[in-house]
Amino acid sequence: MSMSGVFRRSLRAAENVRRTYSTFRPPRPSRIAIKPSHSVAALLAASLSFYTVGSLYPPSLLTLVSPRPAPPPPDPNLPSSQAATRALEEAQENLPILQKMRSAPDADEWYETRPYAQYPEARKVNSLTGGALRGPGKLAVPPLVRARKDEREAYVFIHVGRGVCGHDGIIHGGLIATLLDEALGRNAIVNLPEKIGVTANLSIDYKAPTRADQFIVIHTTLVKQEGRKAYVKGRVEDLQGVALAEGTGLFVQPRYAQLLSTAAVKQVIGQPVPPPLPVPALQSPVSHTGRERVGGTK
């Protein structure tokens, strides 16, 4: 065989080797075939689960940004509305924090009263918190006040409904200011000489949104009282003790206060406990002759 033939055979062999390795493909890993219908079903099931959990336990921020829609306040004359009001009355009366106060060692130093409870219905209709805002879904029940007998401190328990919101689900800030003004005003007025006063200054710092459909607690304290002026401070909290708002107020007794009747004011703020009557000193019986009688004999 000539050298040219050997050379051609070597070239053909090299070409065959190149083609063999250039066309080699490594085996791919096996995959489990998933039908498209199964993928869609799994995605729907996961979405439904997340939606259910989110509906039952919504994130706090989400309920603020996108609150659930709620129906308007119901007709107060409906039996269901009256039943709901009675349930709130019972819940208010049995609040754990209130029960704890009633069983505290200093419980005898406090008294309880209900503002507007004795206020005539004819006058309630023109009262903001006693009439216009009163009813199911709003301020459903009169507040309950627990105050010290020396009138230096008080707690006001009140339920705020869904019908008094600014942003849906959040109580209007103006209503919080109104409730704080009335709570501070009560603490101030009962310490003024004629038991009549008006708001001269009110300062409020909002700490957190107040969610609807809950009981709130307003704690007020007398700072000082000087003549016709009473300075008070207060704090609005939820039942867990979270601060919702804080405020201070100055209330002044009008110069013409002596000309006004305090009966209506007492009905609005809740009748304070009257001071105890002085106990007369015991005297020994004396006979007509001026001598002391013992056992009814001379």
C-alpha cells in the first residue's frame, strides 16, 4: 500500500472519531410528569387556604388599610338591636378590669354612677353624646363611671361602635376628643365650688388608632384646683392597657355660676355621692331639776 493510501485511511479514522464524540449527548435526569390540571388544582387549594387564614386572623396593618365592610347602625327599635344593647350592658358590668377594681382593698373609697341615666329623654335628643350619638352601633350604652369619693380620680368605661368612625373601622379622632373632654370635664366640675364649669383649654396627643366595636377606658386625674379653675389630665386606653390618646384640660367656673341650676349638670355627669351627714353628739338625758338621770330614775 502506498503512503498516500495510508494517509487517507488515517484521515477517515480521525474523522469518524470526531463525529462520534461531537454527537454524544449525556443522558438527562428523569422528570416526573405533572399534568397541567393537577398544577392548577394545587395552586387553587393553596390560595384558598391562605385566604381562609387571612380572613379569620387578618394582619393588623391590613385591617387598617382595607377594613372589612360593615352594615350601617341598626334600627334601635328592632328586637335584635335591643338584645344586642342588653348584651353590651351585661358585658360592661362584668368587665374583668372593673371586677378587679371592685375587689381591690380600697374598693370602699370609690363609687359608681351612670352619666345620662337619669337625664330626661326630652333633653337627650339635643345632646351630642347623650342623644345624637346614642344607639346601637354607635354609643350603644351609657358610660359607667367609677370615681374616688374624694373626686380626685375617676375611670370611665364606654363602648364605641362601628357607626362613629372616620376611616372605616377606626373611631373618629374628633369623637375621642369629645369623650376625653367630657371625662376630664366631669372630674373638674365636681371639684369646682359651684359644680359648674366650661372647657377653657383642651390639649390631646393621639397615640394609636382606636378600633371600633370595643370598650375603652378613660382614666382622669385632678392635677390642681385654684378658685374657679380646675386642671385635669387623662389617658384613653383599650382593655389591654394600650394608650390610644392622652390629654390635659383647664376648666373654668363661669362668674354667673351661682345663678345656674346644678341639677341638670348632675344628671349629665352622673350623680356624685353626697358627703356623709355629721353624726350628732350623744347627750345624757337630764331631769327637770338639772340632775343627770340614770336608767330613767332621779
